[in-house]
Amino acid sequence: MIYDEFVTQIEGHGKIHFDIRDGKVVEVRVEIQEGSRLFESFLRGRRAEEVPQMSSRICGVCPVPHNLAAVQALENAMGIEVSEQIKMLRELAIASQIVHSHALHLYVLAAADYLNVSGISEVYAKFPEAVKRCIRIRAVGNRGVEVVGGRAVHPINSIPGGFAKLPTRLEMEKLAKDFRSIINDCIETFNMFASLKYPRFERATEYLAIDDGKHFPAYSGRLVTNRGLKFEAREYRNYIKEFFKPYSNTKFCVMNGHGFHVGAIARVNIFKDRLNPIASDLLKNSPIRFPSDNPFHNNLAQALEMVHYTEEAIRISEELAVKLKDEERPKQTKAGTGVGVVEAPRGTLIHEYTVDENGIVRGANLIIPTGMNTTNIEEDLYAILTENIKKPKDELKKLAELLFRAYDPCLSCSTH
């Protein structure tokens, strides 16, 4: 039995290949066929202040994390220290982006699988209020990105040292009201996805996220796993290894010789005790428990994060509505190499840049969440197909596609 088809309802072009012979899974491949886009090459030779805006073009779904990972890496390379106010604004942008992106994945790409319909148009036909919730949530997420980043897609405002233009206190006050207006929509989203029936499957997995020592992951920190591994962002090359496979245009990653998982389920598994109050209460009363080794539960983890990051956006906006102030941007003090890590909707994102004394980028390396996840996806596919080997081909196909989609892969990002 050979299955080799493109998967729909994901971001980008990718296919799953599996070969089953004599009752055994012989081969599993995740083939990502987006064209290579060579960002790491053409970012070299550019002025440092150009790179954040250029790197955001890696993705139209989650441009903010690329923008901010680049800014953070460049600041670390050039010896620039930013204020707590700047960090808060960046956290607000990350929260806005995650709320916006999760709504897209859950309602537009994932929901149809569990509601027994064929796509978003049928979801709207049968569950119109659910789709209206999605639109309201995404509109506010877009608004948060626009206020902080200068525009809703591909932000232009965040630069090394801070922002080209700070938002006003009045904009922060209005943004807090906007996010308060969708908190019930986010709660309803969680309740909806908590009520769905997910495939029964578990595989012991190592999960990775960033840790600033205090908050649920968002902006900056060291890298930690659920198995006790801890290392500084600048040490990532010692632990995360990238490599190519001939059938895919993305790099694959391993950590300590095996796949690992980044994303919402990783963040919730490791840091569920740091969730904001409403999200924490929802999780305590949820029929599905975390930590979970079921990758399909990434959908529910995303729904939970929508509540958490909406609460976070409200908190930050309300605080900055009172104390936001103008401040000078610090300048480059040295040449060097710096690493930036942030949490993108799909997981931990790493940017690394080397900058010379003239502020020109001489080296670039980016590790994308989907690239980190791809080895783990293949390992999960092998395990779930093996467990269900006696099922008909159509059922195996559906399980494989559901699993791939649950990771919320961003294939254009992965072939950066």
C-alpha cells in the first residue's frame, strides 16, 4: 500500500508519502515542496536596520515573530540594550500575532476535520456563529499588530533599539478595549475545541520552548525542554542540528539525535502553571489534561493560548495606557554575533546574525518552527500508522493528514 498525495488545509505545498508492505510501515516521508527562498543568503550584505523588515517577508501569516527575532538577534550582536517598555510592546505584538494566527488555523484549516464538513465554506454554512467568532478575533489580533508594528502585515515599525514610532497612550487604551471585546469569543473557542473528539494516540516526546524565568513564553529567554535540558539561546548549535533530506526543500532538525516538538502544546505542557487566570481556570476544568503526548491536542493548546494571550494583551495595553513614554533609542556599540529567540504561533523561532563594525550583516542563520517539527512529524506518522496498520487505506490517509495538520505547519516559512 503506497500513499503519496499533497495535503490540503495547510499553509503551503507539502505531501505525505507512506509505504506499507506485508503489514509493516516501510517508509514515511514528509515532502515539503515549497521552493527554496534563500533568505539567509540575501540578508547578508544588508544594513542591520533593513533586516527586520526584510525577514518579516518570510511569512505573511506570522511576520511579527520573524521581525522581532531579527531585531533581538541584531541587538544582541551590536550590544544594544532596550528598555522594559520596548520589551512589553514586543510581547504585545507577539500576543496579537498568536491570537490572530491560532484563529486562522483552528477555524479555517482544522475545524472541518472534526465537524465532518469539507472546508471553511461548509463550516460557515452549518456553524455560522463559529466563523463570525473567528473573524472578530482575527480583526482584533490584526489591530494589535498594526498599532505596535505600523501595519497589520509585514510590520515596519520595529527596528534595532526600539521602534521608529511609539504608539500613543490613547491607542493602548483603545486596544485594551478591543481585546476585552473578544475574551468571551476566545473562551467559546476553547470550549468548542475541548468538546471535539480527537484520535487516540500518544508517543513520548521531548518538547522545547523559551523560558524567561517568570512568564508564559513569548519574547526572549533561554531554551528548555520537558526533560530537563536547559541552554542559552546562543548555545543552540550545540544541541539542535539541522540537515537536509533529498525529498524535501526544508531542513530537518534533531535534538540529541531525535525529533522534538515546538508550538502551543510544548508551551502548555512545560509552562501551564504560568497561564493567565482565565486560561488557567479553563484548563483545570478541561476534559483533556496537560501535559499531553497526543499531538492532536495541539489544537486545544492553541485554543487555550488564544485565551491566555488575549489576557496578556489586555494586561500590557492597560499598563502602557497609563505609563507609556517617549524614550531615546540606543545605538550600536560593537560588532559581533547575536541570537534572537521568540515564540511564533507554531513554536520557537531562532534568528542568528553576525554584524560588522559598520552595521552590515555578514552572516545569517534561521531555524523555523516547522523545520524543528518535521522530524517529529515523521516519527509520529510512523508510530500512528504502525498502531493502526490493519485499518483501510482511506482511514490511514485521514489519520496521517489529521496529524500533519494538527502541527499547523507553515511550509513557506520552513523553506526560507
